[in-house]
Amino acid sequence: MRKVTFGGANSLDNFFARLDESVDWLMRGEEAAELMAGYGTTIDTVLWGRKTFEFAVRHGQKHGAAGMRNYVFSHTLVPADFANCPVTLVNEDAAGFVRGLKEQDGKDILLMGGGDLARTLFEADLIDVLGFNIHPLLLGSGVPLFHVMSRQIDLELKECRPFKNGCIYVSYKVRHS
């Protein structure tokens, strides 16, 4: 069965972006780029929450993740919003849809950002791996990485790797209930 990874880059106090959505604090680095390039060969599908996808579009990423099947989850967007854009709009139950994707043949699946969508998939026990590039700073406020959930999610450390720029990559396996 395919695995779903929830990941991205975050501040030490668990924010994806500032309140104004800026990510000027991100520390680009060779080690993170190499990690992502290798990871990219293991996936063929990217899941986007509406807010994360709209953020990506506002910042120049108009077609989703290149070479991947891209699914945008929203109850407010309409197909016309995606004219000439190779993404599939999903306005049905996210957990049911992702459960079906996991059962299909293919490579693994990345949940790109999307704390609200992540909460839904955590609650349904559909996320298998977490992978984060933690930046050495405290934003104090911003777009949260995690949202309130109804239960504890137990994790098992797979990897912890410091980068030369001060960031730390961590990967955890989700212990399914």
C-alpha cells in the first residue's frame, strides 16, 4: 500500500509561514535540496489543501508539482478556477478519497503543507510519515503546522539529521492505531 507523507519546512515553533504568508525566513540549502530531489523520485502524487495551493499559485507555482498527479481539496473552488492547470479538484470526503488513492498502484504520496487537510487525514489514520526541515528560529505567530486534533498521534523517530545551515531534518513514522 502507498504511504502518505506530511512534510515541509517549518520554524522551530511550528509555523509554515508568517501571518502575512511570507516565507522570507526560509534558509535554502544544498542538503535540503538534495534530500528533496531524492524524495521526489519516490512519489507520483501530491495532495494540496485549498489554502496551500492558493498560496503556491500566488507565489508563482501555477501548475502544481511538475510531473506529478496533483489533487486540490476544496469545497469552495470550482473546476473553472483550474482552467489550463493540470490539477484535479476534489470536493468530496478527503479521507475517503485519500484512502482510495493509497490502495491504487503507484509511488508514494506527499501532502504538501496544508495543516487543515493534515488534521483530517491524521484523524482518519491515513498519514504514515512526517518529514520536516526545521529552521532555527521562532516566528512567534504564523500559519500553523498542526491544528487541534481529537486524539494523540504516536510517532517513531526514523531519522534526525543536522544541516550545515543550522536546520534539522526530522522524519517520523506514524504508529497507526
